[in-house]
Amino acid sequence: MPNTALHRPSGLSAAPLVTSLAELLRAWLPRQRWFAGKGRPVTDLTLVSTTELYPGCLHLLVRTEHLGQPAHGGTGTPPPDDCYQLLLGVGKALPPRLAHAVIGRPSAGPLADLIVYDALHDPKAAGMLLERLRTPGTAGPLRFERDARVAIPAGLAPRLLDAEQSNSSLVYGDSFILKIFRRVQPGINPDLEVPWALARQGCTRVPAPVAWIRTSHPREATLGVLQPFLREADDGWTLALRSLTSGREFTDEAYELGRATAEVHLALATAFPVDTPSRRQNRLLAEGMSERLDAATRSVPELRPYASGLRSAFATLAALESAVRPAQRIHGDLHLGQVLRAGRRWSVIDFEGEPARPLAERRRVQSPIRDVAGMLRSFDYAARSRHPWRPEWARYCREAFCAGYAAEAEWDPREEPELLRAYETDRAVYEVLYEARHRPDWLPVPMAAVKRLAEDQ
């Protein structure tokens, strides 16, 4: 394909753009759900990459520098800077339908007195992204690539999903979904790497990548992935709450979800190298869990009475000579919101892992029990989100999920209770910190699990 990049006017070079955008972005970025530097003021802002996709539409990679610890603390040392992907529209006037996307009006620089807005809300910009993926090529450092075996129709109407957290997603004609990674880290993103590898293994539980966007500057990084959109599917969280509201059980669905999870794990163990953990690796894993607990207890006083009991789960893990199951590539952030069900069939999505963690960490091999523990915690979350609380609903779902997993994998996660308790405890500590930071009203949900896990010695 020929290089179809648009040449930027000299007035859109990095230094003048910073003059125009820095003040606006310092105020706007911290208000976005996907901004990772909550509670740490943006002390500096640098334009890493600037590409004009068409007149009035800019693709930016922006580096923000921070000082201080995250609000309500954090786990580990926070990075001093982050890199974010932005698609900005610039114009003299905007139609009313884009009023909610306005970032502001710069008072200086080349964009002075123009309106700057988040262009992912603009159907023209969203349509342009799909067209670039249909006809691969380059635009400055950006690379638009695709699987030539899959047809992508032109003119599919875009819509931006509003239920977003760490990324932004565009749906095209209910046929494809484009996930835009807001926080960019060097290297291939697992949400491209893992589904692509699973597709080569013939695993149909995961929608295969159709096209993707990456950058070559300043280093290789994945910017977005286009996949089939399962328009007739419901996510597991919605289905679980529907079950609770209607008063019916969810065990059949949980059993089949366990089988689907095991099927994905088996394919991952074939697609990527595996490793048998040693006692030293178990000790390091337990030390990391203990460090996260220490950081959380400093930030959330409600955790402190249970810290000793929780720490015992990690001490037991550290004492293990080895693990029965080898470590492998896993999902990394599995819960009911990361699975979809169409008819009686479950699919697994969103292999990015926890976006707040370093990319290298998310690509490491880990015990598949971590994914199992994440799903078990999700059943508990669903049960406690409805009143009156139905503990037996969660218990039956947990048992059914593990039974389904064992039927497909031919080993039962419950056969490794020390690992399962440690991973479930680590997950509950993460949930406590998250809820204290973002949704204080939900804090009692993970705190109930903390109390149970601290007593389960």
C-alpha cells in the first residue's frame, strides 16, 4: 500500500501544540475514567507523537508526568509518567450532538479560539478509523493492519460504547468492535497477542482479531484491535443479575462457563510456553501479594483488623514446594463482565489483563487458578449486589463453575486449596482498594469476603 499520511502544517508541530493543549488536557485528563493517575497532579505534559489523520482530526500520544502517590494509596510504586492515546477534533463550531465531547477552547498557540473535542464521539472520525483499517497503510508512525482473509464492509455506522472503564470502544454496524487502548505501553498488547494465538490454535471461544492499529514511535506499541462484535450475546454480569432478580439458579450457566474457561486455558497452554513454579517462585509470588496487602491496609483502615489472617494465606503459599499445575498464559482479569453468552455458548473477551499493571507483568505466565479465583469472586459480587443477599446462590455457582472446569480440564482447581485461597485473597484485597478509591458504597462487598478469607485458616 502507498503511504497515505497527511503532511502536518508547520503550525501543528509539537511545541506550539503543547502551548495550545497543555492547560486544557491537564484539566480534562484526570476527569476521564481511563486516566490511571488519579490523585496525582499532572506536573508536565509532552506530545510524544502527533499525526494529522485528516484536516481537523489529530491523533496524539501524550506523556503525562506525576508527583505523589495515587488517591487512597496503591500497590507498589506508581510510575512517574504515563502515555495516553487521544483522538482530538478541532473546529470553529460543533453541532449540538457533540457538545458533551468538548474539551475546551485554547487561548494560545495554533489552536487558539478553536474548539477542541474528543473525536471518538464524532461519527466522521470513527468512520475514518474503520476505513483506514479496511485499506491498510501508514499515517506517520501509525500502522493500520488487518487479516486479509476477513471482509470488512465499508460504511458501517459507528457508535461509541458508554460503559467504558480503562479503554474506549467503537461498535460498527453491530458487526465489529474496535477497542482503543487509552493508556499505551511499549510492546504488543495481550488483547491482540492472545486472541491471535488462540485463533491459530482453532479455539473459537475468543473472537479473533480482524484488524489492528500500532505505532512505531517512539517504540512499537499496540493502539487498537478490531474484532467481531457478538451482538446477540449478553455479558455474564447482566445474566447473573437477571438470575438473581428472577430468583432462579445460575448453576447450569456457571458449569458451562467453567468448561469454557478450561477450554481457553488448555488452548493457551498449547499456544504459549509453560513453566513449573519452584518454591522460590511461590515465595516471590507470596511476597508480591503481601506487599499489595501492606499498601492496601495503609490506605483502607477497614482492612487492618483482618491483615494478620489474610497474610496467613500468603505464608501458606510461600511454604509450598511446588504447584500441581504449571504456570501458563492466562486471561489475567477474568470476571463475569469479561464473558459473553449467546444461546448456550460462552465466549471470553478482553485479554488485556489489569491495565494498571505493567505490560510485561501482564504477559507473564501465571497459575490458571488466578483466573478461577477471579471468577469465584465475581459470583460473590453478583450475589451481594442484590438484596436480600443470597449466599447460597454464590456458593452453588462457585461449585458448579469448578465442576465444569474439572470436567473439561481433567483437574479440579479445588485440589489446590492453598493457591486458590491465596489468589482469592489477593483479588479481594485489590477489590477493597478499588472500591475505596472509586465506589465507596460498594466497599462492604469485598470486605465481607475479606472477613471470610481471614477466618479461613
